[in-house]
Amino acid sequence: MINVYIPRDTASLSMGADDVAAAIEALPEEINIIRNGTWGMTFLEPLVEVKTDQGRVAYGPVTAADVRGLYEAGFLKGADHELCHGLTSEINYLKNQDRLTFARCGLTDPLSLSQYIDNDGYNGLSNALKLSSKEIVEEVTTSGLRGRGGAAFPTGIKWNTVLETEGTQKYICCNADEGDSGTFSDRILMECDPFCLIEGMTIAGIAAQATKGYIYLRSEYPLCKVVLNEAINIARRENYLGDDICGSGKAFDIEVRIGAGSYVCGEETAMLESLEGKRGMIRAKPPLPAHVGLFGKPTIINNVLSLASVPIIMDKGGEYYKDFGIGRSRGTIAFQLTGNIKCGGLVEKAFGITLGELISEYGQGTYSGNEIKAVQVGGPLGAYLAERSFDLPLDYEAFSEVGAVLGHGGIVVFDETANMKDQAKFAFDFCAIESCGKCTPCRIGSTRGAELIEAGNFELTEELCELMDTSSLCAMGGMTPIPVKSALKNWPEDFEK
């Protein structure tokens, strides 16, 4: 029987993967269709792979209408075709990555626990169960892992704080409210390797002596909800979650909670408010969530990729993970190439690759064929970078030095037709819509900012940016000036027109 792999993630489904699967299933051959996850090469989806003696041969992007021609050309035997890319493992886009966190995405059936275990899954948990909580925290600290979000706070320090805080109940909260424009790495991980996240959260629970975990999932990810809940049920059934994990006597369980569609709930304290059934509004700090978090108890809050990086750290060791990256930015990060880009997708690389290398070598330039004008890194509140910044290494400190943020690794490309005055106004408009309304600089400043740009009063706009930066209660208002000021600085001609 011939094994054919067809992805089942949201992006592939939106491009007709189910129709392709149905067309292949109807061929007059004995075919075993495996619905795997995506490799992250979204520009090639749906990517169909055929298992051969040499390895998996890739064809894409494939439509249902292409199937008959592929069959006649002999694709089930790995034959050449205009849609053929050779062995999947040899495609440069994939071959030149540093796949640590995403090593299984695209390789396996996301809901096959046996395939997960056969590909080094649960090795990390097995090692963690042999260690004390303190030793687990020390290993994560050694790795240099930092939050794969806006603040990039050291994960080991956060875990140690919760471990050392007294509490009758402690929680692990996974922030899966991936709302930044141009980001989709969390979604791919959850849809294509859910056991990795479950394993990471379980290790975090053992490290902090927490027995309950919550995944705060954005409402726009319905497939993630289905996949995660099914994976959690499988993990419970096989004793990887519950009251006696793998016979260790340690308890940990996970529940998925759906967000209410608010961007600001990506901020950790607003997420806690929403989890508690309240309106998602920012809490003043201190106290820190590590001391007084969910339901007033000590709580670890990490995003998806921070927690999903833990299994390989506990499998290979903190020193192994630390060997990737530069400076204080250790390990790998999943960059997401979107916008006006020819080859959009997910690229997992060690910190240190330059922005220009990522866009040219992986993205292959703009989709339109025009010159690149601007690149926004770090979501809708990230800086707009001009071409002179393309030699900037993708590293938290390097970006901070130029007033930019690396954030969640989202990279949105704009060509020369973009108007940066419009993009600056969009930042204020976005903030006005998404602000929780708790603090005046964010609630009122965002509205006034959009009006000032429209009126052409850019001197007062910069004064307003300074006020929002220094006076806002959270990063929503505090970071809104970043894209505005970068647009004003780099493209003054767009504001003079």
C-alpha cells in the first residue's frame, strides 16, 4: 500500500486540502492517506507527499484538479512533475532551518501518540520525573530560554519564583491568544504537534509543583480547540495526564479555555481576568502573577512556544539548547514570513540570522515583484524597519537598541506602494479599537493620535507618543508609539505629501 501524506492544518484546509485528499482517495490504487501536520511552507500548501524508498517526495501546491495529471505522470512512484520539489527533506526552505521545537510538525500525524513517542516525544518528561523540581528549574535556567513573546523574560527565573512561593494551589497558564498580525506559529504547533505543548506544560507543572494547567486559546482557532481537546483526552487515557503521571505519583491536568476575541487579553494579567470569567482588563502590578495570579494563587504564565521548547531542553539538556543563538538570546525562534512576500511560511532558526537573510533567502523577495519598502517585525505594535536595517541580527537586545521589538517573531513585508502615513495611523486606530479602556493615555491617546496624523500635526503627534510611552498601564498603549515613531523617522516624505 502506498502512503500519501496530506496536511490537515487550518492553512492547508483553507487551500483545499480536503478536496485534494478526496481526489487522491478516489484513484484506482490502494492508498493509505495520512493527514499529517504542515511543515510550515505555506506557499506550497496543500503539499502532498508520497513515501518512496528514497524518502518522502513532495508535490505542491496541489489542487484537486491537479490530481489526475499527477497520477498519470506517476506521482505515486515519486515521478517528476512540474509540481514536484523532490525529497521534502531536501527542499532548501526546510533543509536550512534549525528545527528543534517544530521538529515533528509535518512529519507525523498530530494525534498519533505512538508517532509522537517514536520521534523523541515524552523523553523530556521521562527525564524530568527523575529530577527534583529545583533541578528541572535549573536545567531550564541553564538553557537561557526566554519568553517567546513581547517581554522575553527568562523562563527559568519565572518558574523559580513560583516554585519558591508558598501556595496551597498553583497553576500553569499557557497564553495561546496569538493575536499579532502576521503570526501563526502557535497555531501550527498546536494543530500539528499538540502533545509537545502538553508535555511542556506537564514539565512546568512538576517544576513549580502545580497540579492544574489552562490553555487560553483564541476564539478564532476552532481547529486548535478540537485537536488540543482530543490530544488531552488521549494523554489522560495513556496516563500522561491525571492523578498519577506515568506511575510517578505526581498529578497534573490541563483544560482548554476559549478567549473572548480581545487583543489585549494577550497581556498576561488581562488573560487572567478573562480566565476568571471577568472582563479582560489589565491588572496593576505588583503583585506579580507569579505571586498572586489565577484565582489569587501563584501562577506560571508562558506562551505556547516557550512551553513547547521545554521538552527538547529536558531531553537534550540545557547546554545543548543554549548552544544555539547569540548573546542573551539562546535557542531558536519561529519566524513567520507574511505580507507582500513570495514564499511565506514558518522558519525556525537560531537567533542571530539577519532580517535581510531571512527575507531574501527564505522569503525570496516580494510577491508583487516590487522593491521592499518596509518590514514590520513583532506584530501591529512593532517598529517599521527600512532597508538600511536589514543587516540587523534577529536578537532581542539588538532590536531593543534600535527601538524595535522582536516579539513573537511575526514579519510583515510591504512593498514600495505602501503609504507609511496610513500605516502610522493604523497603529493608533488599532489601539483605539483594542484598548481595554482602563487607562486614559491608551484609551484617549489612541483616538487623539489618529486625529493628529489625519490633521498633519506631527510635532504634537510625537509629544503624544512620549506621553503614551511613559504613562500607559500596559504595553498596549506603551508600544503603540513604536510603529508611529519609526514610520515618521524612516519615511518623512510620506507625511509631507
